[in-house]
Amino acid sequence: MASSEETIITSSFYANDQSDEETEDNLTGTYQAKSSYITQTRNAASSSLEESVLIKDSYSQLLMSLESQSFFKITCITSGIQGSLILGTNLGTVFLFSPPPSNKLRLILGRMGFALELGSVSSLDYYSLSNQRANSSLLVGHARGHVSLWDHSNGKCLQLCSDVVTEGASVLLARFTLNSHEAIVLDSIGKIILLHFKHMMGVRSYESSTLIDISHQSPIYPILNFCLFRSSINNTLAKIGLISLGTADSVYITATVPEFKVLDRYLLKGDDQLLPLMMYRPLHDEFDDVIVAIGRERRIKLITVFIDHVKRYIRCRETKILNLTHEIVSLNWLSGTSIGVMDPGEIFHLLDVDLKQEIQTLDLRDISIVYASQFFKSFEAGGTPPPLFEAASRHACFNSICQFSQSHSESVTVYILGVGDIIGLYIPTWKRRIDNLLKDFRITEAFQLARAFLDGTAGAPIGLSVNLSERKQQLKQTLFDLSLTYVELSLKSFTDIQHSQDKEIPSVYQIAKVSIDCCLVLNMHNEIFGELFEKFVEYGPANSFVYYQALGYWIVEDRIHDLDSLYANYLIDLFVQNGHVDELEQIIPHLTVSGNLDFERIIKISAEYNLYGLLMYSYSIGLNDFISPLRILIEHLYLQIKPASDGTLRGISSRDESMGYKLLVYLNCCLSGRAYPSGDLPQDIVILVKRETFSLILSPEGSQGLIAAQPYPYLRVLIAFNCKDFFNILSIACDEEDSDSHLPQQLVDVLIIVFLRSDTITHHELHNSTPLSAFLTFLARICRKFLHRCKIHVESEVYEELLEALKNAKIISHSEKQQAILDLMDSGAFPKEFYENSILEWALDGRFYQVCEKIYLSRR
């Protein structure tokens, strides 16, 4: 068996230069479909051809079975019961073989003289009513225009039809219709014949009639190729005798029951050397739509045939167009989503029409595919074939490629006839492909492939339902068993979590992640804490923590939202005991707030281990208390930034600095109606939380944990920590439409007290550029927005003090000072008298010429 990954080519696909849209002259209406471009993928999910089986033994046995080997040549091929080979020869005989893997010669139909009487075998078709040999028939077409009917079980010739096709023409295609009593025959001048076999009172006979009247120059002539829809499933459309007919420039979709009728026509122009190709999708369910793929050159169109129950009419609709970079000479629909095509260079391509991807290619140039050229040109009466047929014959191989599948749930085998070999391409079922990966211990890839099957992203999902819910049921137990097998085989590779430096062996954490993911996909949540968890603990108690670490990963990824209280407490215990409490800060906020979480306990752990983010979340979301975390953390921050007893400033640690920024984020959430760390607050508490938050930070007194000599201690701490970001938060809060109309004035009054009536800040911070410039910027923004809506009143003496403080600020640059005043002037905050006198005097004294210019211009 050859691994699929070894034969996948790496070249990319590009769209051909044909137009994406093509107007169709449809008899039931015009429809334009968007083109889809075939791309290529290379991963475990896309490996489809798990093995290529060369059926060389059967061909050798056939050679040895012939009396005269010198005249022997295989001309066509088809498959019979259980995938058994049926081969036609240039001697007019047919060889029947037993099913694989024995492939022994079972019967020879005909005799050596058939080559002179009937001609070479040019077409084969097998029909079985119940997939049993006793009820099977074989239809054989010959180069001299004869058609013969055989009993496949015993090799008896049931009927020989000698005057069916045009005199001197050969049989190109002969196919059973809905049963073994009727067949469609195409001859080498493009005439298509309906053939009826009769058996009455022990006497066999037949009747033939032309399916299409060609006496009046019918546009459906000559026929170059045809494909009929045949299904054992009781589908309504399967009873109307659907046949697709290919001509020089079109494909006609027709019905033959109760009478011949054209349902639709699709233009399909192309090179005369490339036949129009048609193939119906295998039907899996009686309610499925019938889909036919029609192709030529580098384009494949998918046509859906359906019943319009409103108009009580059978309609056709073009649903998809696939553009390739290679031309095609054969087309086989292998399963619900898989199409196999051969290009003129004899390279086989497996395509997935849903994924729009090429799954795999296989180079078959070494076998030299057998073409039916001789039958297109065969005129025993001495005539010459039409030029159109002579050109089309160069790549005609519809009798050299066949496929077999017992049912839609079984694997598919494609047989390809070459001059010296017969190649069987075996496409396994989804289960077999997973098993093949497991045999090579490629467990991770097996999981990826199984997941891809479930998600619908794996190509050629032979045996799987196209319905997602049914597919999940098919995969459910297999995937879970695969998960347990994966865990057991992987954990046997090492005995503890510290073992194994081999990167090829997955860690316990990786094993747990993949197996838990499997249960989540299958909606088997109980098994996560049941059989799966027990399997990990069985290979070492230490694995329990690693398992819950992997569980935490999927919680953070929002794949798990709720935990039972028992498992939630156990998770917390494990992370605390193993020193990974920091991870709880990421995990717990992703769990649903319910009675299963003990927030009182979580708050104690958060305070003990300085998990400030978790503390804020637990109070606000868990206990609906938004103010306590603000008070606690501001008091903690105060202890870190307040001056020492000797007046020197303390350095703040990186951990406390990080806490301070988290505090600012939390403050912004409370003032803007958002939940911490993500989401939105319920609308009925947004205003209440905002009011309570402002009430705390504007409180003139502190609590027992924050006893300060100056008023408004909470506000001072936040300004001292990062005044720029804090004022930005205040500005955004004031900009909200639901803001209290009195809030801006209250904020301005309090901040003036803090900045100008305070010994603490003016002592070592007023001359620092950041607090003062940030306050002036905030003041300008507030005045600009609220000056006319609600009067912002600031005494002129206050402005004079601010100007003086700004002038004396040593760290603030000259340009920054000037810009601060310009912002205030633009906001309209200054009284008119103060604007023209005090500011002008201040500007001239400080050489702020832009301010002077603005004042002089305003006087004009």
C-alpha cells in the first residue's frame, strides 16, 4: 500500500482563461452559475487514495488461458459482481473473472471465430437486479455492429442482434437502461437506438427503434456520447429514463419514459478531439436530487435535475462550475462528492466538488491507456467515418475506465485498462482510511482526518452521509473509541509527565487536548469527566492536573461554558496545589456564572495570591458588587505609591503597576456599561453602576484602608498613578449620552480643589508635566462639549492660578504650555474680559506668540 501523502503533487491550480459565466440556451429557462476553481490541499484530511492495486496477476492468467496468444488484445473493460473483472478482446470473446482478490478466470464467452463473425468487442455493460450472480446479465457490443445478450452466471448467450445499428457501422456504446430487458445503443455514425429484448413462451426475440428521428435533420444529431441514469434506489426520477446526450456543441438532458422528451440543453463547445463527457452522481437516498456532471476541455458543470412540485414539472438547474487547468478525456462520478477525471496526458485526478479541491493525482503514462479509436473509424462496408467522429476518436476511452462500488457505504474501485496492464485504483471508506493511519501509529493525523470527516472538510468521504446530523451519529462511537485508543497507546509511551524528550511522542497535555476536543465535537460532555478522565488517571495520578490544564484550555477557547460544582472546585484545588493559580485568572471568567462556582472562596484565593483581575471579576460578575474591588485595589495602590516617612517616593513594582492598569480597565468598564473582562452589563444596572463608581472616586473621605490628610483620596491615587489615562476615562464617561448633566461641573469643581487647594499634589506633582497638562486637556474637552448644554462655571481667579502654575511648571515644554492654553481658548472656557486682558498679559510675558496672534485676530 502506498501512502497517499507520497503521491500528492505540490503544484498549485489556477483558473483557466475561460469566462466564469456562460449563457445557456435552456429549454426551461436561463440560469447562470458562478464558477468554482479547483484548488489543491495537502494534509491528512485530504488523503483519499490510500492504496493503488495493480491487477497484474489476472492479466497474466488471462494470457495463459488463451490458446493463441499472438492475436490477443484487450479492447474494453467493465466490472461485475463484487468488483469482478469483465474483459472484451479483439477476438470477439469476453473473459469473466472471479471477484478480487482471487481474480481467477471463470468463464470465456464466445469462441475464437467471433472475430470474423461479430468483430472485436467494442462495448461492455453489466446489470444485476439484486447484486447476485444468478440475476445478472451482460450486454456486449461488437465492431461489426452486432449486439449480444449473455447470462453472466453461466455464460449462456441469450440473444444475438445483428441488424440493430447502421449497416457497416460499429457499436460505440451499449448500455442497459432501467432493467436488463432494454438497452440503448450508439453506433459510429452518431445514431442512437432503443433495443427491447423479449422472452415469451421460451422464445427470445428483440425489437429495435431509433430513439431520435434523424430524417428531418434533428439538431440532436449526430450523437457523440451518451450517459444514462440507472439506480436501484426507488427514486421518482429514476423511473423516467434519464439520458444525457452529447453532440458536437451541446449536451441534452432527456427523458425516455413514457416518451422521449428533451428536458434541457446546455452549450458545451470545445475541441473536436475532446468528446463531451457526462456522468450521473450515484444515488444514496430516494429523496436525493439527481445530479449530472457534464464536462469538456477544462470545465465541468454540475446540473441538478429535480421535480418542481408547484408547477408539476421536471426542471434542470446549473448549480456549479468547476474550472481546471488540464483538459479531460474521461469523467467518472465515484461517490457523492468525488469525481475522477483523466487528462490527455494520462494522469488521473481525484476531485472533491464540495471542497473544490484536488485530492490526489496519479500518473498512468506507463500503462498506455487503451483508446476506442478503431471503433470510431470501423466501417466494414468500405465507407469512411465522418470527420467529427474521426477527430473525437483520438481520446475516446469511455470503455477503458470503469468503476465498482457495492453501495455508497462501501469502498470504490476504479479499473483502468492499459495496453500492458490493468490498474485498479482503490478508494477506501472513511473508516478504512482512519484504520490505515492508526496502523502506522499516526494517531494525531487519524484524529485530524476524523475531525475533518465530521466537519465536512475531508475529501472523498466514502461511506459517510451528506447529512451533518446523520454523519455525526455515524462517527460518534468510532471517534470516541478512537479517542480512548489514542490515549491508551500514547500514555504507554512514557510513565510520567516529565518523561520523554522525543518530540515525536505527544505530551500528556497534547493527548488530553485532542481527546477532550473529540468529546466536545461529539457532544459527549459526560465522558470528559468519566471514562476518558479515568483513563488518564490510570496511567498516573499526576496526569489529573495535566488533564484539567487541557480542560482549562478548551474553557478559555469557549468550548466549555459550565462545570458541575464538584469539578469546578476540583479544578481550583488542582491549580492551587500545583502552583498554577495564575491560570485561574484566565479560566474562570469564561465559565457561566451560576451556583456551581463558589465566588466567596475564589475571592479569598484571589486576595491571597494577588489575582487582581480574578478578584474584580468575582466581585462584579459573581457577587454583583462593583464597588468593593475598586475600593480594595485603590487602597492597595495607595500603599505602593505614597511617599515614605522621610518624604522620598517609593518605586512601584511591575506586578503592582500591572494591577494599576487592570484597575483602570475595570474603572473604564464600570463607567461605560461594560462587564469585566469582556461583554456588556445588563441595561437595567448600567446607570446605577456608573453613579456608584463616581460616588466612590469623588468621595471626599477614604475608608479605614485609605486614611489621608487631604480630601478626595481615591481621586488623588488614580491621578498620581496615571493621570493621562485616568482623565481619558473620565472624558469618555462624560461623553456618554446617559451622563448626569451635573456630573461635568462636579468633576471640574473637585479637580480644581485637588490641583489648586492641595498641599500634597502641589508639593511634588503640580510641577510635573503629566498631571497638570492632562487636567487642562480634560478641562478643555469638558468645556467644549458641555459649555452650552450645561454651564461650566470656573472663577477667573482659578484660571489665573492655573496660568501661573502652568508658567512655573519647569518640566512642561514651551510648546505644550502654549497648546494647552490654545485648547482652552478654542473651547470657549475663558470669560471675555479674562480672555482679552489676563491671557494676553500672560502670553506676552511668556512669549506665547500664537496665543497673542489668536487674541489680536479675535478683536478684528
